[in-house]
Amino acid sequence: MPSKAFETLPNIYLVGPMGAGKTTVGRHLAELLGRDFIDSDHEIERKTGATIPWIFEKEGELGFRQRESNVLNELTARPALVLATGGGAVTAPENRKFLKQRGIVVYLYAPVELQLQRTFRDKNRPLLQVEDPEQKLRDLLSQRDPLYREVADHIIETNQGAARELAQRILQLILSPSDT
């Protein structure tokens, strides 16, 4: 049973690279808090009735990013939410603003080796449908890591524990009076 103290917490937004565990950890965190959980990529697919690879193919990354910004603006305006963002959500300045101003942002950091293990066979990740997915993950992390850190209130390394344990650690960080 979630504590009454959780009711006053702002929204919690999970950012980080693909394969960091945002969706899995987010579901556990939402369960602990007694809140709704939404994955922004799943919400985009639900609203459009199309898969992300299809959107990338038909509209390109730019079209997808516009849809993503619209959905993030909408979702971050809702109360009592745990939200997992897409890996590239932080690339748009307006998305970073929505996240930073409307809740607590937790950066789930995962080293490239772990990202590769978790995404290796996933065909639903258009940016990884390249000749060298490992190099693509390295490039994306080097571009996006500073942006994740810019918006983050807390950083958690996802290679140190199971999803449920990570959700509990995030909750402890958020409830801790000291800034870490």
C-alpha cells in the first residue's frame, strides 16, 4: 500500500539510453508509489496507431521527434505519474524544459555493453538498424549523456541491481532530504 507521503511527490521522469531499463524500472517504481506508469514511446504508438519503426520510415526521425515533443508536453502536464521517456527525448530543448520544470528527473545510466546486450535482437529500434549497432550506441551515448546529466536530479547506474531494487533505490534517493 503506497504511503500518503508519496501523494505530494511530483511526477518522476526516467531518462537514459535505449536498453537502460527505463520501462522495466518505471513499472516497478510506479507500483511502489501507487501511480500510473506510461512509456512515452508506447503512448506515441497508441496515439498514432503506428509502430515507431513505421513512423521513422514514413516521417523520418524529425517527424518522430515532433510527435514525441507533443506527447511529452501532454504527459508531463498530468499529475501523479511515472514516465519513461524515449532515449532521444532529451535531444529537443523543449523536452528538457518540460522534464526539468515539471517533475523529478532520474537518469538511468547504462554502459554501452549493457545497452548492446539488452537491445541486440530488438528490431523495434530504428536507430540500431545499422551495420555497427555498438558504434551507433557509443555515438548516441557520447551525444546524449551530457543532455541526460543536464536534466537529471539523480543518476542511477542500472548495471548495479535488479529492476525492483533500482526502483527502491530511486525512491530512497527522492525521499532523502540530502541532495546526492
